[in-house]
Amino acid sequence: MIEKNRMYDNMKRLVEVPSVSGTEDEILAARKLEELLYEIPYFAEHKDNVRLVPLENDPFDRVIVTAYLECCPQSKKTVILTGHYDVVDVEEFGSLQKDAYDIEKISREINQLPLDDSARKDFESGEWFFGRGTADMKFGHALCLELLRYYSENGGINGNLLYTAVCGEETNSEGMLRAVPFFNQMTDEKGLDYQALLLTECYTVDDKSREGVHYVHMGASGKIMPMFFFVGESTHGEAPFMGIDPNLLSAEVYRRMSLNVDFCQTARGEATPAPVCLKSMDLKSTYSVSIPMYAASYYNIISVDLDPEVAMSKLKEIAFESFNAANELYDRRISEYEARFGIRSQRHRPQPCVMTFREVNDAAKANYERDRGAGEPDYDAYIDRLIHEWQAENPEMQTTAIRTMKKIYEMSGFNRPMIIISIIPPYYPDVYPDTGDPKVKNLLECLDRTIEYARTEYDTTLEERDYYMGLSDLSYTGLDSSKNFDQLFQNVIGVNHMYSLPEEDLKRFSVPGIVLGGYGKDFHKSTERLNKKYNFEVLPYLYINLINDLLK
């Protein structure tokens, strides 16, 4: 049977570990998970079935934690249980920051902070656990641990379980991007036949949610972050028409990108939000009476049905339009100046130029290798060294991506105003199960029976929803084979240097996945909380019903 007190104790022990994403403390949760796995007799006896798989070139030496439970050696059918072990920080807790990782204390004290009506109602009910990581998502791992123990003791399935706890989901999903090659490796080593991936992250509660109804998500939204790198032509402030300001190029792109509904998509009743600019800056570091030489901006585009080739084509079109518009503005302003003051001004009008990261990178590489002296590192090693030096100063990938683009442009030899289009990390493909796939069809049929089981045995309403609209690691469970991702992948900055994007592994790995998670609220807020009854008395048995059906 499921022991809910042990499950609570494991969650409490995990929450106590402040595994904030992108910090040196993040790996502490991995060590705690390893400790908890070895408390399960099966893994104490089969230590080799637990692996800590390191991320490559990771500044924090993080790992993914994996445990393979071989319940039926003669069967290769396997269900993946997964979730992330990192959390966001606790700044929102204010004076209660020190108690944010103590479930019992913060569940008593949270009313010392301002609470909205929903949070106050839940606090007063006594039916919710508060604390950082309760809902997002240490509970999910406590559930996985209890399921592993249950099946190690009871068996009863014609297949096996592969548990994988990943890091970095709250930042760049570095853990899941490492897990995908591992899943393929396990297929090669053991011939595993993956039937489903079950993500134990709490489902999203939004305006469409109804009180008393719980949800399972079938697909996941994606995210792409195009960056525009602007190379201007510097000029003295007293000769403004002899150059071109990269900030003006950036402004023209902003006018065409920000809130542009042409980038919105709709699928199965869900519509994505309009794109927004996440950062816009010039790269001038000191004061002088000159216009800047470089600027950069990047945008957030959420997707549910994004065609990568079409998206790249749109970005190029916007860049050309913006360059032409900037030239036209200069033309109008110099004409106005001359008409008003009767002074002839010199004008240098650059030819619009738009290039992709790959094109500029190829030129920089060719130049470097042509001039490389004996004993000097090759181009990739040289860029790798620079990126690691920059990350030592500031590990944020997006900042490093801008510095990398600037350096590569300087090495390219183009030496002309231009707009360079790239994609910066992280990248999340949108994903939705192909209902024509026999494994997807089987998962959906099993899920329908689990939904009926919830209704008849627990008087619980569980409904399917098409997309998990918060970003999640479900995005990496299978690329849409009808779309061409090559052009997009080729223009992601920092691949194999600061960002792992295992293209071939992503194309190969395909498993039907769902988010079947707990009932929680206010992720990333001080009022993050987890419902007691559904999560500890109902959900574990829904999982058992579903796994039994998948592996019968």
C-alpha cells in the first residue's frame, strides 16, 4: 500500500534542501534524492541501477538522478517517471525567508504575510501545505519515490519503471536536455521500449479551471527567443547623418515585433500570447560623444503550433523592413534639416543587410582557421574558452549569448552595418501527441479508464486539457516530424559551448507524454501551496491504476 506519512516525510526532507535553480545549492537536492532512493530496499540491493549522470561543461557540476526499477526482466516495456528538483528563490517571502523551506513552520506562519482571498481561505482550511517547492515540485518526487517502493515490493506489472529527476527546469532546462540522450542510451543498452512519459509536475490552475476539478495535460506549449544583433556605423555626435544608430534599428524591430499577433498561434482552443521584448540594450560601455556601434534585443515567443522555417522567414522579413525604415527615417530627417536651415549635410546611406548567426559564424570560423598559427586552438576550442571565461564572470546564458555574437561578428570580417538574427537559449519545442501513433492511442485509452476510475472509486473529476501552457520539460518528448528544425537549430548561439541542444537525440527520442500532477497553487509566489487530500489520498492510486494499465 501507499504510505502517505512516509510520502509526506520524504517531501518534507526534500523541501528542506534549498535547491535554487542556477546556484551551487541546486545539486544538494540530487544528493538528497540519491539518499532517499537507497532507503528503498530494492535500490539498496541494486545500487548500480541508480546513476548520477553529469551535465557536460556545467558551471555548477549538476547531475540528473536516475533509477531503473526492473520489475519484469523478460519485458522491455518501460514507463518514465520524471520531474525537476530545482526551485526558484524565496525573496518573495520577505521576513519569512528563513522558514520558506520548513513546511510545518511556514504553514503556520504564512498568514504573517499579505494573503489574497484564495490563499487566506486555503490557509484557514488547514487543508494545504505551504512552502517553497511543495507544489513546484518536490511533492512530485516524493510521489515517484513512493511509487518506486510500491512496485519494488508488489510487482504486478509486465514492464519496468525509469525514474529521472532533472535539474535546471526553472532556468534553461539543462537537465532534461541531458536526460534525452540518456533515455536513448538506455534504449541502446537495455533495449527499453518506452510506453509513456509521466511528468509529475502540478497541473496549472488558471481562469479556465473549475473548483473541484483536477486536470491532466496532453501537450505542452513551446518557446523560442529570437535575438536581433544590430551593427551600426559609429559617428561623432556632431555629424549624426554620417553613421547609423543601432538603437534606431532596434527601435524599428521593436515596432514590428512587440505584440505582433502574426506570431501568435492557436490550436485546440488555446491561443498563445503576443510576443514581448525581454531585453533591449546597446553595448556602449563608456561615455563618449559618439553613437553606439552595437545593440541587441531578444523577444519571447510562446508557441503551440510553430513552424520553425516559417518563423525564421518572418524574422528575416521584419529585419529587412526595419533596416529600410531606419534608412527612410534618416532620409526624411536630413531633408527636413536641410530645408529648415539651408545647410547641406553629408549622408552615408548603408545598404540594408540581414544575416543569420550561422552565416556570420561560418565566415568567422573560416577567417580564424585561415590565420591560425601552429599550436593555437581550433576555432571551436577558442570560442569555447571565451564562453567559459565569460560565464565565470556572469553565468547567465543570455548575456553570454550577446557577448558571443559580438565577438563572432568582429571575427567575421564583414565590417558593415547589418542585423544578425539568431536564437538564444533556452529553446522549447511545442509538443502534442500524434493520435495516429499506436502508443499514443494506448496511452489515451488507459488515461480514459483512469479518469473513469477516479470518478467511480474516489468521486473525483479528472479532465483532459490539451496544453500545459506553462513551460515544462514535456517539450522534449518528441519533435514534430512534419516540420524542419534544421535552420532553427543551426542558428542557436552557444550550442555545445554553453548550451546543450542534442539535435539528433531530440529527433530520435519520441515518447507519448502527459502531465499528471498534483493539485497546487501560486507557483513561484510566497503563497505556493499543495493540497493535502487529493495529492496524498487520491493521486498515488490514479498513478497505480494508469501504470498497471500501461504495463499489463
